[in-house]
Amino acid sequence: MGNPRISLATATSRGLVLDMIRTLGPISRVELAERTGLTQATMSNVARQLLDDELVIEAGRSDSTGGKPRVLLGINPTARFAVGVQVGADTLTYVVANLGGAIVGRTRTGGAGEREPAAMVQAIATRIDRLLQSLGVDLHRVMGIGIVAPGPLDLENGSILAPPTLGAWKNYPLRSKLSELTGLPVALDNDATAAAVGEFWSGKIGTSAAHCTVYMGAGIGAGIVLGGSVYRGASSNAGELGQMSLHARTGGERRTVEELAGPKAIVEQARIALGLGRESSIRLSSDTNPFIAFENIATAAVRGDRLARELLISSAEYLADALVAMANLLDLDSIVLAGPSFSTAGTLYLRIIQRRLDEEFFARAKHSVTVQLSVQSADAAAVGAASLILQQQLAPRQLGLPSLVGVAT
């Protein structure tokens, strides 16, 4: 999409205008100039470039108010596409988003687990190619690939460091290898951060918001957006909510949030309870995948199983402990619950977390903290991964996104 003759100032103006058209369009050139602060001459030049590049289209005319109806500009959704990939131990999720941010295709495969990284990345590249072919999307219209994984990550070098659930991937140069295999620019980021970027890109988070997206898959993480910028910390590994230390309600020892509230912990607690003879509709075999096992427990809880509800209520209360602390520390005003482990019983978590924040948030006399479920739910990280590309390539809002590696399109 890049044009070497376009100056930085012009590129910024293009991004500003394109993002405005995406979020507010169809919209006239006059209104765009008023909202962006660009001169009419600059606005006309930018609009002409975007039309020539087929990134926007003329989408009708405004209603006449006595003068000549104005031509309205709208986004051309099929002009460009972005791919998002979420790498997990249990599943890999792939999505393709169009320029307007709509998801036009998705698929899932088995997880990365302990599979050899080089072979796995080759499989990822092949799956991306097949998905794009099935959608009839030419490679030259793909702006890039966003790929996300659990932390910790080395964003500078584009590698996964030492995630507990992806041990075989330690220090593997995922970003550069995938770019080599696909010929496309690739951005690597944390799955929870990507989920937060996806919420921002969709317009659910305002530029002045203090926001946290909690992502629960195999583990628990948080993506933090403060005033329109991602908060990353010293090494870009901020938001490891699952590693916060809490006092256990029984025994009093200190344990991490993941050890008390994470899916694997809940599955283990269910196995112990069932082994002690607790009556329950939960059925867990010894070889049940932990992700599937947690889904079984969540389904049982929704259906009213007493043991399942006890386990998830306990999980939600511990997660609320951590989120009350985070909300007080960062003065949050919104929280979104995202990820596959919220897809079935997310409402149970939402009610408990919202109640606890309503009762315990320190600044509640000034403002509340709103808790919502992500519309994307299970696919939130993959959708966020595609949003990384859309946001970085098109929008001027400085989220503090990771760099792309690969051939510019």
C-alpha cells in the first residue's frame, strides 16, 4: 500500500482522513476538513489520492439543504485485507479482516503445544494461503499478518521468550520466519494486548479511556490502553494479570491469579472434588484436553450444576480481586472480558466482577467502571491481531504498536 513519493506529513493526513472515513463515513470532504483541521486544498489532494488508490469510493450524495448536494466518501472494504493469527497451546485461530474491519473469513486448527516451531510456522503459512485462496483474496491486497501469542515476548526481535504453555517455542524468531514464508509484513504481539487493540479499533474504547481487556484462554492476561495508547511497560510485557499474587481464601497461602482462577486450576479443582465423591454432571476423563475440560465445566455451570457453579464463582471472585486492584491502580473506566474461556460462562464472571467493582472501586464516588463481554469472545485475540495491521498501516492514533517486519505492500 505504501507509496515512496508520499511524505510523512501526507501519509499522516491520509491515515487521519482514512480513519475518519472508516469510523464516520459516508462523509463529505467539507465535513472531513472541518473535523480533521486540514485545509480544503489538502483535503482535496488527500481525497483524490485515496480515490486513485481505490481505498475509498464515492458513496452517494448528501441531502440537499438548499445548496448543491455534497459527494460523500466511504471506505472501500475490499481494497485491502489483513490476516490475524492467534497461537495457543490448544488451538490456533485465523481470521481475515477487510479494510472496514469486518471479519470475512475465519478458521481454527489444533494448537501449537509442544510441536516443533519450524514445522508449525510452515503449517501456519500454508493455512493462511489456503484461507486467502478460499476467500478469493489476492496476495497483493493483503497489508500484512498480525500474529499473537501468550507472553513473555521479545517484541524488538520478534520472538516468543518462555511462555509456560509453549515451551518448545522459547526464543524462536516467529515474526521473521513467518514473513519469509509468506512474503508479507508481520507484526508480533501479546494476545491480550491484541484483544485490547481490537476493541479500540472497533470503536468500543474512546481515545481518552483508561481501559483494560482481560483475555482468558489457557492463561490470564490483560491488555491496557490509556488515553489512546497501549501501556507496555519496560520490556513490552505489561499486563500479566495472571501472575499477580493473591491470598487464597482457604489456607491463606499466596498464589498467583492463574493458580487460583485460571482454567487449568479450575479443572484440577473439579477433578479433586469429583474424586472425593461430589455429585455433579461434570464428566472429565483423564486425557481430556484442559481447554475442553474447562468448557465442559462452564457448560455445566450455565445449566445449573452446583459444583460447576461453585468452581466458576470462586474463579470469578479471585479474578475480581485482581481487577479491583488494577482498577484502583490505573483508575480504569472500562473493562472488557475476552477470550475463549469467557465464551460460555462469561455472564457469570461479568456479574461478579461488576458487583465487586461497584462496591470496592476507590473512585466510585466520581465514576464507575463498566464491565462488558467482548463481542468477538473466543476469536478476540485473532481479530485483534488483524486489527494490529489495520491500525498500524492506516490509522494515525498512536497506540504504540509493534513494528512490522517484511516486505512493504
